[in-house]
Amino acid sequence: MTIRRICITGEPVLHTRAQKVEVFDDELRTLVADMFETMDKAPGVGLAAPQIGVGLRIFTYDYADDEGNERRGVVINPKLEIGPILEEPADEDTEIEGCLSVPGERFPLKRAETAVLTGVDLDQKPVRIEADGWFARIFQHEFDHLDGTLYVDRLTEPWAEISKDIIADNGWGKPGLSWLPGQDNLEG
């Protein structure tokens, strides 16, 4: 397994709809193993393939439930159904979100409280997960990556403007920028 570099906002693969996975082989297994290794080292609760420069519809996740039971897996070619998103401002204390491709930053974002994720695993076996709360938020965040959307693209004011200023101040928003978990420590 290899820890891969994480693309920073501005890299074209992050802003382009990812392609459906057509070939399930050892190369795909290696990619998924690398994704888990990278996600764990970052550390993150999810990682989409475009975040490591691979334009495929795959994401990994790792988020324990309220009793501490592990919920860790990979979903390939996912589909996501979400519940309603309330028409109210995001709570600045409880609805803060971050992203490994906008490292070190956190902003409030309103998301649906429920989601149903379907797809397949590495063995092409069906996956169906009903999620709520933060687990649903993780699925929405990672699924957005597969459609070329970063969470900062969904922010409302004043957070949208603040995030644009931070991205500009960091010199992000252009191709060729990345960081290596375990070495660059941008999420620390």
C-alpha cells in the first residue's frame, strides 16, 4: 500500500465528474488499498478517488457509530438518495465540515440528515447503507467529489466569500497543488 498525494482545490480532476468504474481487477484493489492508507494517514473519515488524482467513481469511508462500532468500507459507482435539506442557516457549532482538498479549513454547511447509499464493493457485491447524522453527511460530501463538487462550492454567505479569500490567500485554486499525509501535515 502507498500513501498518495492529495490534490488541493484547483486541480481539474476535483472539478470534473468522475467516470464509472468498468474494470474490477488487481489494479483497482491496489487503488482502493492506497485510498484507505491515505485516508487513515491524513486523517480523514472519507476519501474520494478524485482527491488522489484518479477520476473514477469510488470512495472510501471510516466512521464509527455512536456505540463505537466500526463502519468502514468502499463504494464503487455509488448512487445517493438524500432526505430534505432544511431551509435554514447551518449551525456554526454542529454543522462544521472540512475537506482534505481544502486542508485545515472548516466551514458550516447545511446537509440532509438522512441518506441512502447504493453501489458495489470490490467484489461487485451490492452495497446498500442507510445513514443519518454525520454518517449521512460523509456520504453526501464524498459523493459530491465524484460529481466534481467540493463542499466549499456549496457554502452560503458569508462563508462562501471567506472560503474564496482563504483559497486565494493560500495560493490554491490552480492546477498542480497537492500535499502528502504524514509529511506535509496540512490537516494537523
